[in-house]
Amino acid sequence: MRAVRLSVVTAAAAAAALTSVTACTAESDAKGGDAIQVTAADSKCDTSAKTAPAGQVTLNIENKGSRATEVEILFPDDRIVSEKENIGPGTKYTLTAEIKAGSYEIACRPGMKGLGVRQKLTVTGGGSAAERNPQLDQAVAQYREYAQEQADATVPLAETFAKAIKAGDLAAAQKAYAPSRVGWERTEPVAESFGDIDPKTDTRADGLEKGQKWTGWHRLEKSLWQDKKIGPAEKTLADQLVSDLKNWQTRVGKAEITPTSMANGAKELLDEVATGKVTGEEDRYSHTDLVDFQANVDGAQKAYELLKPVAAKNDQALTAELDKQFAALDTLLGKYRTGKGDADFVSYEKVTGDQRKGLSDAVNALAEPLSKLAAAVVK
């Protein structure tokens, strides 16, 4: 889970937020096939173009700041078209997205907090959808169905979790916690694309924005495992979690999904594993990190498998490597299973430092070729 904005912001609010930082104005237009150069720093977000033709838009990002940053392409209502988190100081990343004609913003968020520094981006022309391989349209349709299925499955599991909390049954609530998160973790990039749901449901204590009230799974996780108590506040929070997840469930079908957002989302899920699950930070009280770990990998693999027929035609060596690395990671995770259920894994407390390094190495071995999937599906 990443730290994100509390709610969708208005254009006026975004403009006001930018008065405290300096952002250079783009000086040129990107031509078809040209990458937009994005230079991020602690107080700026310079872009080499302010317009681009619809279709494949590529950002060549370089972080020249002192903190890790996040770069996003945003709709006017602050929904995320595509993003890359955790771009470390002195590092570069290429982000490829498929974008329709319209008005957007490129945002750099130093420290991955706040509204960030923003540049306007106007995308012109008819776009590439009409020319797109029909296999990609089918992949998007199937992935949209998958995302809806995961949301539909999550709500009753969350209701079971909430019911146990409202009954004051600590053991039952602890048992229901991890299963209630699986569908969410498999499709988290879709939920994050809305901007306002993820902060309410999946924020950790150290990911809160200034003035944000802590709600959601991890707030309840702390009560159940660290505080070992269920009071009126927890019961209210349980009801709110279910309400927020039902909101997500109704909005999944409206999410903007493209082949490149699927590919980039798969990479985001691996980034989630690397920054939260492998380190043990995600479920720091319950130590159910391996459940989320597997769910993230499941979601990434689903997106990849749907895109694979097209990616294999464009870059067979890449898909061969991805097949190999997904299989290796799945096999490694299987060693920590205690049963066949989605949540049947050992406590992460029992995973040694050397074993965690092995998991981290396997994630990194998969993440590198997975970062090339978006470019492979739009060649």
C-alpha cells in the first residue's frame, strides 16, 4: 500500500497547492513515438513537452532530488492513468502508457506525499484504440472481469471480518483479517486509480497524510494484534471498512483500464511486494505478509497471462524470461504454505533473514523483465 492523497482534489485546489513550489513550463511538443523527458527533484517537475499525440505516451524519468519520488499521469479529476512509485535519488525509469486525447497532468511527488509538483499535458488526436490489436481489447475486457470478480469476492469476506469485530470475538477477527485482503491485494492498482479509496482502507500509520484520520485494515490490525482489544471505535471502523469496500466494488467497472495500465499495474504489484511485504512492513502487527505477497504476485501474473499472447509475438525472449521468473517465485512462495487456502501461509515472523533475502532476490529477478512488459504490448 502506498501513501496517497486523502481525496480527489479540484483543479483550483491543485493550482493553489502549486503556489508553494517551483515548476518549469514545458517548452516543446512531443511528436509521435517521442518520449517526454521528466526531471524530478525535491521542488520541481520539469517536462520536455506539454503536448503529445494520443496513443502510446512514454515518460523517461530521472530523479535528481534527494528523496524517493513518485511520478503519475493524472486525469483532471485526480484519477491515476499510470504511475511509478519509489524512484530513488539518482535513478531513472521509463513509464509507458496508452492515453486517449484529453487534458492531463504529470505529477512528481517527492517523498511520495502530498499533491506534488505538476505539469499540464494535453494529448491530441484520435488515439490508437481503433488500430489496436483486438487481442488487447480482449485482454482488457477479461482483466476488467477479473478485477470485478475480486471485488465481489472481497466484500463478503470483509463482512465476515467486520462481523467478528462487532461480536467482540478477537480470535475470529484475527482469523478473518488476512482472507479479507486477498482480492484487494490482487487488484490494488485498480483501486489506487480512483485516488480516494485506498487511503481510507489500506494506509499504514507511517503513510498518513497531514490531518488524515487513520481508518481501514491496518488500523484494525493494530487493535487486534498489538492492543488485543475490540472497543466501540473498532466496531465503527469495521462498518466503515465494509462501506468503503462496497464503494470500491461499485466503481471497479468504471476504472480506466488499458493494456499498458495492466502491464504497469503488474509491475506496481511487484513494487508493493518489494517495498512492503518482503520487509515485513505491510502487516507489521499480524505478520500475515505472505498472504498479501502471494496475492500481489497472483494479480501481476493474471495481467501478464492476459497480455502474453501479444507480448510473445513482439518479444518472445521477454515472455520466456517472465514465464521462468514467475514460476520460480511461485515455487519459492509454495515452500511457506501451510495449506491450500489463499491465506494458508506461515507467519512472517518465522521467515529468517536469509529466507527473506531469497524472496527479495526472486522478486527483483521478476521485476526487472516485468518493467518491459508495457513496451512489449504496444510495439
